[in-house]
Amino acid sequence: MLERLIQNWSQYCKEDNFVGIGSTRKVYKVSDYVIKVHLHPIGCKQSLNELEIYTSMNKKGLDVLLARTYYVDDYISIQK
């Protein structure tokens, strides 16, 4: 499922799946995943920071406190 989301993310980001918007990212829910579409380069930086924080918390055994970040690129991030 994750690979399909990464490859075809724009097909899943429809108004029916829309859950929220911020100044730098727009969020869609697909099954148990969330796709964050970067509207601005700062949105990408935010997603990269979330990945870094998740990775650090995972090493400490505290990852259950955060949404798992699976993927980040210039256009989207995917979390669960």
C-alpha cells in the first residue's frame, strides 16, 4: 500500500479525502495513512524535521508518542 501511495499520491489527494490545511501543507487521509502535500518549501522542511524527530524518538523507544513518518520527498510526506 505504501509504495502505491508514493507512486500515485496525486490520485488519492481528492476533496473526499481532505482533512486539513496549514500555511505550508495540505493533508489528506487515505486508509490508515496521511499524505501531506507540500505547498511551500517550508512544508518540506517541516516534514523532514518530523522524520528526524520520529527517528530520534524511535531510537529511545518513545516512537509510540508520534505518528510514524514513512516517506518524505520534495512534494509529499506520508505518515501513519
